[in-house]
Amino acid sequence: MAPGKKRSGAGTSREEAPVKVRAKGPRKKEEMKDEDMSEEDLALKQQLELYVERVQHPDPGLRKVALKSMRREIRASTSSMTSVPKPLKFLRTHYGTLKAYYETMKDSYLKRYLADILSVLASTTSVEGERESLKYRLLGSEGDIGSWGHEYVRNLAGEIAQEYKKRQSEEAPINDLMELVQQIVAFHMKHNAEPEAVDLLMEVKHLDMLMEHVDSTNFKGTCVYLTSAARNLPGPDVTLGLDTAYKIYLNFEDYANALEIALSLDDKQYVKQVFLSCGNFARKKRFFYILARHGSITFELDKEMVPDDDERKALEELVDNIKAARSLSVKNINFKTSEEDLRSHFVKFMEARNILNVSVVF
């Protein structure tokens, strides 16, 4: 029996035996994977394992070099992540070891560096609901959040939303969370991920923060998603979403879309603000066609809205023409024809052409 045990545990110390027995199946599978690895992958795995050992070394100089090297490997692999990168795969088995060592470290910049690494590892390793990625991020070095890759940022946003709800129910402070939200929203808006930025701000009830991050390149896409998403929200949230979209459109002088939102909100003051903000006469003429389509021309032009007398007179004539056209259209559309008259018409039509069987649904 003894020789058999020795062969199965070759190359391991006596202290490692209990771990090996507990994870016999997975360990065997892992060994098979190692055999199938390319030389490059195997070298990377061994290098990362060496970093894990040196992170726990008593010499601060070695720890610093190991942490920096590990951070560099992870950041390089997560910059364009479509699946779990190899450094994270190889380090997942050491997540528990690194967590345990972190608890023994004294507070220092090295401990914060390790917290950064644990936060990234937790995004692919920790149990759902524990929010360990967020936990270690808040304990970390507060560096560039986007340097760890889009998937890490997306995972962190989900954990922030969960933690926000928990703290709100407990009436706990959220300042540290909102600092992270600012960083994440800025990252999403710079990387054409406006829907994710909007979703996060809706989760934490701070859509007003969106105004700080929109620019001329992304405001249209942001508002399109914002208005469509807002219409699926309950009562007050709908108004808040549309109100934010209105302010963004107005800020970037997209007056036609701002007017559409104002009409959706049924806010005459917002409608008037569009006229006051726009100084282009041709655009103002277009506004009346938009108003006509909504059937919402219920206010009179004044000098504040259109200071020039000639322009105001021309717009008033346009209003009268639109009202007359709409009135004529309604008269033509609302002709009265009874169902019996229509049925009689079709019967005569069928008899004249010897049509015997036609289903007519009224």
C-alpha cells in the first residue's frame, strides 16, 4: 500500500497529502490538462504560481515585484476579453490562498495592490451574491478601473446595484459606491456602452449624473436608449427618464427631439422652453408641424417666444393653416357610414360579379 501511495503523490510534500485526497478527481483532471498545454501556456502557469509564492515571501521587495508582475499579466489579458483569460484561469485555484494571506498583511500599498488582484479574481471565482469583487475593489488602490477590462467593469456594476439596494434598505451610507459609479459610467460612455451606463444609473436612482458624461458623439444614442427604457419603468421613473432625455437634447440643441419629449411629458413649459432656446425661424416652423402631429397646438405665440413681429405673424398664419387643414381632414375622415350600408354595398358588388362565397368581417 505504501508504494502505491508514494507513486500517486510523487513530487509533493507530506503536508499536501490531505489536500490531494480531498480533491483527487479534479486534481487528476488538472494534471491531464497540464499535459495537453502548449509550452507557452505551461510556462505562464508556472510563472504565475511562482508569483503566488513570492507574494507571500517575507521580503517586501520580492512581494512588490511579484504583485506588479501579476497585475501586469492580468491587465494585459483582460484588455479585450471574450472568455476567461488564461492568467485568471491559472490563478483561480490560488484565490483562497491569496485571500487568506491578504488577511494577515499589515495595511500598506502592497496590501491594496493585492486587493486589486483579488477583486479581479473574484469576478470569475467568488460565489454569486457575496459581492467579493466589490468588497476588494473598495479596499484596493483606487486606480484606473477600466484597466482591468470591460467584463470586470460590467461585473462590478452588477454587484454595485445589489449592494446599493441592500444599503438603501438598511439606510447605510452610499458615498463609496457612488464614487465607483462615477468611474464606471465614465468608462462605459467612453467605450460606446451607453445602455450599460444608463442601466446602472437607473439602478442607483441617479440619472442626473448622466449629464456629466454625455457629449456630441454619444448623446443621441444615450437618449434613444434612455427614452425607450424609461417607458418600461413605473410611474415616477418614467418622468425622470424622459426629463433627463429632454435636458440632454436641449443642451445639445437637438430641439426637435426635445420637443417630442416635452409633448410626451405633456409639459407646456418645456414646449415653451424649446421655442425660447431656438433662434432659428425655419426650425420654429418645423416645430408647429410636430405640434400638429400631436394635436397639441393649444397655446398662443407671444413676443417672448418669437420676438420678431414679422416672424411671429408668419408663424401665426402657419398655425391657422395647420388648424384649418386638420379640421378639413377630420371632416373627411369622420363621414358616417353605417355597417348595414357597407354590407349592402358588398352584397351588390358580389351579385354583379357572380361571386358566391366571400367572408366579410366588420
